[in-house]
Amino acid sequence: MLMLSAAVTWPSAAASPASITSSTGTAAVTTTALTKGECKGFVLGHLEVNVATEEGTTSLDVKVGALAVECAGDWHVQEDKFPHLHGSGSYDLAIGDGSRLDLAMGLHHMSANFPSSVSVEDCTAVVELAKVEFHGGVVADLMDFVIKLLHKQLQVELQFLLCSKVAPDLASKMSLALDHVADEVGTCVAERRATPPPPLPPPPPGGLINLRTNPVVALLDYVVNNVSTSVGLDALVDELTDDGYYAVDLNTTLAVALLDNTLNITIELGELALNGLDTWQQLDTLRPASWSPYVLSSSISADALAANISFCVAASATALAGDGVFTDCGVLSGRLAGATLDISTYVAIDAEFLSSLDTSQYLSPGNLLASVDAVSLESLWFNASFVDVVVYGLNGTAGSELNTAALETLRFLEYGFAASLPGTLDCVVVPLVEPEINHALASELKTLKAQYPQSGPQEQEEAFSHLAIVIALAFFVVASTTSLGWLAYVGKTAKDDDDLPLALALDVSPVVTSGLVVLIWANLACVINVSAGTVAFLFAFFDVGGREAHLPSLFSFTLKGSVQDFWDAKVYPPAILLAVFSGGWTYIKHSVLAGSLLLRPSWFPRRVRLLALHLTQMMGTWILVSIYSIYLVMITLHVKLIAPPGAPSGQTFTVDVAVEPTPLMYVEVATLCACLFFSHLVLKLHRNEARRHQLVTAGAISPAGVALVLNGAECGSPGSTPLGLARDSAVGPPLWRKASVGATVFVAVTSVVTLACVSIAAVVPLFSIELDGAIAYVLGVLEQPSSEEYSLYDVGEAFVRATHKSNFGIIVLQVLYYIASLVLPLVATLLAVVLWFVPLSLAWQRRLAVAVEVTCSWSAVDVAVISLVAGLAQLHTFIGFVVGPQCAALNPILNEYLSEPLKGNTVCLAADATLMPASYVLVAGAVAFVALSVVVFVHTHAHVLGPSVPASDDEPSSSGYHRLN
């Protein structure tokens, strides 16, 4: 039972809560009015509320049982006929707990989905008078007497009064109010729908960016609208929330005052819990409006989006006495069906200003913000209905019956008013919200423009290039003078002509040889400069409908820095390879070449000089380790994203992450090639000087005849020439005839292995690189592969694709790669086979032996194997080192929200390399090629390239001369 100690009052000026008129024919009419009064001591023994809806009508059936109340007030009686009784006074009235009221009211929708009328569908009242006493003189006594005689009739009159007058009057007043509101809302909706779009501000002189043909708009719309894909909004919301559940503490208090502040209700909202956030059906954003190419329309729809709000209610009335305050707490739960939000936004971007930006300015936040003239909300529409509204958890002072009653009342409100919510929001909320939103947008745009000022184009410094030219010329002059001075000093201090340095021992002007020394030192200076400079940058290029820009460099590559980077990343094998061969070995090689020309034989013996020069030539391509390492990094880091897939050219958005070589990379390659060329030239000069020295020392030739021998003159047979030398043109036995059987078998086997393995490695995939992390995830969504396999040939093709735009320098590097890694190993092997097995003249054997030396020294298949194996083994670690700092801010977000779709690899980019079975074929080919080169080199220097002397009469040689080593 519900016990409320309450007092309800009504003023005398107001309509009477009860006015009873009785008539006895036409003789007399007596009117009894209960005017000013107060009721208290309400008792509700039973409360039942039921809601039903049918054919657009929602009915609320309220049943109140065991109703008891005590009332006190004033009365007035007036009779219009004789004997004209009249009087006034006070009364006491008590309704017993046998009273009850059953009232059914209907809510009708006439227009605009808004309830516009209320009707009394059914009314049943039972009033049991427990006490009726009138005070105020003779008339009061007379009324007491009459009331006691007419007790039951008065009960009937009161019951009729409640159902025939009070309830219909209440329904009529409610209908008038609702009809007025319905008309206002319906008119508002109709007028707003019919209102043309607001006029747009005039564009700037340069015009505005047309959003209909902008590929960025198409890309973002494509990506965001695919809500059900693996990277769509549903999956993203799943990760950003707890599988579509999100809760927030509202901590909001709503105060409502009714009936001229006689009834006050306070609602405290606690936690708002949203469910079904991952049930979006549509999210069309950034679609240009049909009426303007500068307005973007967005439409958001969801299904099964539910909200639970915890609340507490406190109600009190100024007329209630004692503890007449009602408090209770519970949870309101509801679901939005067909919820849609339509938004149109005006975005004005100055086309002329944007097109005037330099590439280096294009992605500057300040410049982009400066190009935005305005962003404003043009229209906002709500479309939604609420279903499955439930209230539960009411367990405060109300009890179970009030709990049920509150639930049914809310259902009544939901059925009756849910359909009108969109119109109410559109006509009541939107006019208030739009100015606030536009004010906030304008203020935020102004703040951002102040925070990010414009930046000018990056100016290129020409003074540096001019200074570099001056320094180079000064270096050449100083180095030339120093070299000539050194040669003059060494020549004067030499013991004899046989102890002259190589630069002075030849029949060549010292100016030429000193110039060669200067070129070697200048080349070394370039190598040192390149090792400290940046040879490549990692850029992120953006192409928007044919307009291109790029972010500032994400990473820079230098030889010195790469060694440090590899070492810091704990990738030790590549670090050691770069430091030894692209660093120290390069300096040693240049020093050997210059020392061979400048040092006297007594300081740098000829045999040591020969060994050093042969070593620099044989291991010439090992200085290319840095180039091969950069090739590998370029291939791995290259990522190209094109969206939307299948869109026509010019309507796509492209992100191209590429490593772009700088001019220093081409300088580095040129210096390395120059170093190889210098090694061939100095070795040629050494051989000429060594042959001259041995021929003159052995007395086999006079100093005057040296030039003929060095120039390859054919002096005839031993018996027919003054020099007694064998004719070089005579066909002699092939090289295999002068070697052991084991060496011949070895050459045959290694030649076949080299030819077969290198040929196979050229076309069969050797390794694969698989990208992982967020980039691989995006590639999968865009239906682009995240892994690729590479053969030797594929590496060259991938190198060209790895750059953003191919140019002549890139093509040259590609050609050099193919020549060094594929062509020359095969050519050198074939030349070695011809030299070993085909009978040739001595002259042709020498030419062929030199050709084998040169092609072997330029062949880099062994360098490719070492670089690839060492680099691929540590690729994952190094890529993480390079990319990691660039994603330091993003990785925690990926780890927190995208761990599951990324399978725990929550990084921007990771790369894993896998060696395939064919890689072992390439290793076998490289080993076979190196072994073949060494064997052929040893035998050619023993039997072909060594200086000759005439054979003695008692010890004739098979070829007419001895070889002096």
C-alpha cells in the first residue's frame, strides 16, 4: 500500500473541483459549490497502469484502487426559487478506502507524427463517502440533514462528475495544447523542408576547389563508407570501444517546474551506456551536394543502437505537507530504430592560393589552413524513432506497483511521442544548435590559423655548389703541384734508374703520371665526401588527382650514418661489411694505387706491389656493398597505396613511400667505378714496368727495345729475330695443356656450375619480402599484395619501381646492376672457358687473360650474395629501427585498439625476409665463380701474363721462352 501524507489545495478564484446542481422539475434549481479547499491524507491501496496501441492510437489505462482522502474546504449554496435558501460555510469530507477510479485515455496522431488530441476512452469511478459535515449556520445544518438523506445519491453525483466533467475537461485542455504544438511542429518541418539552401558566400577571385571531382573526397568516402569491411567503421568502433559498448558518466541534473512551481521534479542522470555502436549500416561522408560543388553532405545511419541511462528522480510539491517527497532510482533503456543524421557542410578552399604553393609548401599545415576560407554547417536533420523503451531497477520508496506504473507511463510516452522526436529536434534543437556550431567552427579555424602560420618555399642554396667547384679546382692545383714536387724529390734521391717509382720509370711524362695520382686522390676525396653526405632520403609522396606533394624526409641514408644505424640497431653483419669494404677497404685501395705510382721499389717492392694491385682489382666490386644494401632497403621500404581501387586515372589518391637517391648516390657509384678503372690502369702500368725491368735485368733485351716489347711487337722466332723472342702470333697449346688434370676438371665443373646457377638465379625467385603491421593491413583492404618474391632480375626491376619517378640516373644504376650481377659473371665464365680450352696465339691469350681479369673484377655476383644474405637476415630489425621512430606516437594507439586485427604486430610497418631454395643455388654459383676466377688467375699469371726471356739452347721451352715470375 502506498501511503502519502499530502495536502492539495485550490483557490476560490479557480474553478471548483466539484459543483453539484440539483433540479426538482421546473420549480426550483439549487446549486451547491465546493469552492476553496484542501485535501490531505491520500492513501492508494492499488495502482495499475497499462498501455495499448492500435491503428495510430495509444491508450493509457490507469486504475486506482482503495483510494482514501480527507478534504476540508468552503461551500456555498444558492437557490433561485422560493424559499431562496442561500448560505456559505466550511465542510469536512472523507472518502473511504473503498473508492476507486479506472480511467482510459487515448492519444491520437493527426499530422506530422505528433500526438495532436487526447480523448477519454473509458471512465469508471466508485466514490465511497465516509464523512460529510457542513458548518455555517442553519443552512449548514439543513445541508447536513439533506446529505445524510441523499448520501448514496451524492456518491453517484460525484462519480458522474469525475467521469463526465473532470476527465473530459482535462482531455480537452490537453488536446488544445497538443494540437497547437502539432501544428507548430508540422508547419516548421514543412517550411524547413521547402526552404531552399542558404546562399553561399561569394568565392574569392581565384575560385574554389571543386569538391565533386576531387579524388581526396572520393577516397575518404570510399574508405569510410565501407563500414562492414575489416577496416570499416564497425571494426574500428569495435577496437575503439569494448566491442561496441561505451559508457560515460553524465553527472547531469535536470530540474523541471510544473503547475506554476507547485510541482517540482529533479532528475539526476548518472552513467550513459551505449550498446551497438558497431551496428552502423551506412556512413556516407563527404559526398558533394547536388546543389553546390562546395557543400559536402553526410548521412549516418545505424541499427540496434541502444542506450541505457541510470537516473534518480525526486519530486516535491509546495502544497504537499510532511514527508511528501518522492524519490527513486532506476535505469531507462531504449533502442533507436532507423536512426539517421543528415549533415551538409560548406567547405571553401581557395583554388588559386592552393595552386600557387610550391611542392615543398603543399603539405605545410599553415599553408593548407590558409587555403581554407570557411567551414560552416549548412543544414542538420534528425531522423529517428525509439523502440523497446524499458525502465527497470526502481526499488526505492515507490515499491513494485509504482515501478510498473512508471514503466507503463514511459511506454505511453514512447508510443505517443517517439515518432515526433525527429521533427521536434529539427525544429526546436537545430535552430539553436546551428549558430553555436558555426561559431565554434569559425573560432577553431581562426585558432588553428594562428597556431600554424604560413611557410615560404624552401630556397635552394647555390653558394654551396659554387664553393664546391672552387674547392675542387684548388685541390687539383695543390695536389698536382705536390705530386710533381714529390716525384722530383724521389727521382733525385733514387739509388739508380732501377729504383725509380712507377710514375718515373715509364716512358710517360711525369706530368701525366702525377695527374693520374691527383685523380686518384681526388676520387678518394669524393669518396670521403660521399661517405659523410646523404645519398638517399625516405619520402612519403602524395598524388591527389595529378597534383603531387611530399612530406619532409622521414629518414636519410649516409654511408657513415648507415654503419652507425646498423650498429645501433644491433644489425652487426651489415654494419661490419659496410665499415670494412665500403669504408676502410675503399681508402686502402686508393692508397695502394697512389702508393704504387709514387713509392720507389726499395720502399714498395715490385712483388708486393703486384700482389697488392692484383688484390685491389680482384676485390674491386666489394666496395659496392653500400650500393647493394641501399638497393635492398629501397625495395623493402617502398609501399604504394592507390585508392579507391579501380578508379579512373586522375580520380585516385596515391600514397607512395619511396627512397629517393640524391646526386651523391650517383657520385658514389661514379667514384667506385673510377676506382676500378684506376686499378686496371695502374696494374697495366705496373706490368709494363715489371716486364721492362725483368727483360733488361736478364739481358734479354736492350733498353732501346723495351718500347717494342711493351707495345706488343712481333719479333719473330728465336732464330730469325735479333731479340730471339718467340712469335706471339704463333698458335700455341691451350692453357689446359699446361695445367694439371685436376685443375682442368675443376675449371670445367665450376664453369658449368657458375653458368647454370647464375642463369637459374636470374629468373627463379631467391627470396621474398613480406610486409606486416598497419601498412600490410591497409594493403589487404585495398586488395594489393603485401609480399613479393625476387630473383636477381626482379631486384633490378624492383629498384626502378622503388623510386617515386624513374629518371636517367636510375636507369643507369639499373643497367650497372644488371651488368655487374648478371651479364659480366656469365661473360667472364665464357671467356675463361675459351682461354682454358681453345688453342690461341700468345697475343690472343694475353688479351683474353686481361679480359677475364677485367670482367671478373667488375662482376659482383659474390657481393650480391653477401649483401643480400647479410641484409635479409637482419632486415626485420633494421626496418623496425628505421620506421620505429616515425611511428612512436602511433604505435601505442595501434597496440591499444588494433591489436586483434593486426595479430599483435601493432607497428606501422614491419618486414620479414625469407630465403627461398633457389637462394642456395645462387650461393653455389657465386662460390663456383670465385673459385674459377682464382684458378684461372693463378694459371694465366704463371703461363700467359708473366714477362718472357729467350729459351736457352740446352733447355728449350715448349713455347720458345721462359716465364720469369
